[in-house]
Amino acid sequence: MRLNKFFFFLLSCAFAGAMFNQQIYELPVWGMLLDLVVVCVLSLALGLLISLVPYVRVALFPLVSAGGFAAAYFYKTFGVSLSYDSLAWLVEANRFEVNSFLTPSLMGILGAGIVFGFVQAWLSGSFDLKNRRLKFGIFVGVLACTVFVYKGAWIGLKHFKVQKTYEAISLSRIYPFSVPKAARMYLHEANEMQKMLNLPDPATVPCSALPQEDRPIVTFIIGESVQAYHLGINGYPRETTPRLAKEKNLLNFGVCRSFGNTTRVSLVGMLTDATIKKRKPRHGSFIKIYNGLGYRTAFYSKQNKIGRSGQLTDMLISCAQDVQYIHNGGGDFTLLDPLEHAANTVKGGQLILLHMSGSHFSYKKHYGDDFRKFVPDAYENENLAQYHDEVINAYDNTIYKLDSFLVGVMDKLRDKDAVLIYASDHGDSLGKRGVFLHGTSIQKEQYEVPLLIWYSDLYAQKHPEIVAGLRSSLGKSVSHDNLYHTILGLGGIQSQLLDPKLDLTRGKAI
Ligand SMILES: [Zn+2]
């Protein structure tokens, strides 16, 4: 009887290894079989190790198992594997984001994971071997076998340069061994952010601005999860941006390379002088320069504060004179109210940042009937690949809504001396190579975002040299690196920090 339970326990461990690590089923058959052996041996070793710890095992097996079931679900559903970014998301996600993913299927899967874990804990109690020498022998034997199998496969695969198979058995990919590494990276990132909290104030560097009466309203719109190639004005065959297409003062810089593929990371690149190559900012945000020169500054957001590892982002934004996180249930259009109020009541130059909720997953939750242009758009989280057309339709509807939102902002600013710049924080994967969402693996489309600049007629009249510079920059290859410098340039600000090569208002000649 005991032997039977022991046998079933071993079987459950092998099953767990094979189940939790879905990435191995995308390998060629020989690679899959080899990696399957490796993950099963590792899982057996871990199972035996946990079973040696009385009491703790009763909690640990269900915990590991629920996490493993969830990891398998997210990989199968979105092509997302555990990384420090997904861990950060898990720790910092807000209620709205969690709700987008919390489906009955996921709840059922988590429940099944917990039950499976309890069964493992129960089975593991059946071979509480009294003979300590035997126990020690089993432990050493399993450990040696594990090291032999894992190291052997690892060295062999590295030698034969079979990259995918090799990566699939890296400890940073195999669940649950991937958890400590992701946690370490997450804490490391949070520490790095912490260290940067006291960035030098860029306003202390000599800078100058236009006379009071010539200072414009600069609006910087931070988009969310918008992929450049889904905009009609970027050549997408669907009319997702019909209203933008009619704007004569709109400058489309095409595809812009993003600083990162998560909000948290990209915002650092968008708000500071950090560049894609030199990733650590040297100074605080351009908001401080605007403050120092006497412009009124504001930040209005449809998102939540970013959380622990995004503390730097929150700090960069907090220096704005008016900071509002608007959670009144409405969508991005509610950002127009404080914008309109500021544009109509404040005299002189202003910098207004609008942070959208944009095209974040789940796409269909970001628009109502007014913007349901592409149908059918009903999909289930669990079958994104099968509902691929519907997912694309829903995503395109969010772009269609963005089109109206941006024109809505322009409408509030048309009779003012005003300019706006729009860039998304990162793109989103929409099923290419089976990958959805962003931030969990390096996919080209997650780094390709739109960059648009629009100016009012009055702005063109008052700042012809800036508009000429912008027009001559069209066609340049652009990235988030340009934002810091261009946003200062748009406000007519000169600073020694400003890199003319990155300032799109300076034109192509530089
Ligand atoms: Zn984002």
C-alpha cells in the first residue's frame, strides 16, 4: 500500500513537471523528450525535498501547484511565461487589471491546482521513512541523479548550440525554479529605482524660455499598449484613424522605438533623459524644468500609481503642480475635463501630461457601442488564438477610439497657442507566434509605437521656426529618446541638457 502511494507520489511529481512547463511542447520532438526528462527529474527532486519537511509540505505543495497551474494557463492562453515583469505585474496589479484576467476558467484552474497540491501533500505523508540512513541515501541519490541529468543536458545542449531547447531547460524558465530568479530581479529593479530617487534637478542647469506672452500650452499624451502598425495613418489597411487622417497640422513620425515593453520601464525613458542605450537617467523629469521656468504643470491620469518598483515613475510625475488620478468610472475621455479647465483658466505657458488607459488588455473593456466599428469583437481570454479575428477587431476598436480621443484633445486646444505630442508607452503582441500582451518576452511589435505631433494654427503663427524644424524632421528614425528633448523644444525652452540631435523641433539638418 505504502509503495503504491509512493509510486503515485512520484507520478504526481513527474506530472507536475510536465504540466507546469508548457514551453517544452514547442520544441522539436527530440528536444521535447529530452527536456521532458529534465523537468520531470527536477520536479521529482523538488517533490522529495518538500516531502522531507513535515508540516510545511502541507502548505507548500498546494502553493507550488496552484502557481504551476496558473503558469501553464498563462502560457497556453497568452504565450506569457514567468519573468520579473510578470511577477511585478502580479505584485502591483490594480483591481481593474486583475478583473480583466479573473475569469471562471482561471478560478477553476487555481482551485484544481490547490486540490492537486493537497493530494500531493497527502501522498507525500505516506513514506515518512523511519530509517534515517535510507532517507539520506534516497536524498543523495536523487540529488546526484538530478545534478547529473540537469547539468549533462545543459552542457550537451550548449555544446551543440540548440538554443531553444537549451533555453527551455534554463532554471529561469522551469517552474518553480524560475520564481526565486524572477523575485531576485524584481527586488534588484526596485532597489535600482530606489537609488535613482534623488536624481539631480534638471532645472538647476542653466535654461531659458520664451517671454511670458509667447509661451504655449504643451500637452504630452502618454498612450497605452498602442502598436504603431494598427493606425490607419501608418498604412494599416483598416480605417482606424479616419479623423486623424483629416488633420492638416498633424505630423506623423511613423514608427517610434519604445524604451521598454512595460509601462513601468517605459515611463522612465519617456520622462527623463535616459536613452535606450544609456538606460539610467542622469536628471529628473522635464516637468521640473517647466516648473523652474514658471510654466504651470499638471499630470492627469487614468491609470493607478505604478507601485513599488515604479516608485521612480511616481516620483518623476509628483513634481507636477496639479496631479490627479481620475477614477470616476469613465474612460479616457474624462481626461478632457481637467484639460479643458486648465486650457481655459490658466494664463501663460503650461505643460499638461495626460496618461491614458488606452489599448490595455482586455481591449473590449475599453470602449462602448460608440466605437464598436469592427465586429465581431467578443472573445474569451482562454481562447485568444481561436478568436484571433475578434481580438484584432477589439484592439482596432480601441485605436478607433484613440483617434477620436486625440482629435477631442485637439478640439479643446484649437483656438489656443498649443501643441500636443502623443506616444504610446509600448506596443502589444496580438497573437503573432502565439504571443499576446506585453512585457513578458522580447517581441518586436511590443517596441513599435506611434509618435504624433499636432499644433494649432495659432502655434504655427507664433512659432514658425519650431514648426519648420518639426516638418523638416519628418522621416527621421525616432524613438522614446527624442521625447525629453522635443518636449522641451515644443515649449520654446533652451537648456544645456537639451540634445539638439534628439530634439525634433531642430529639424533634420542637425
Ligand atoms: Zn503600458
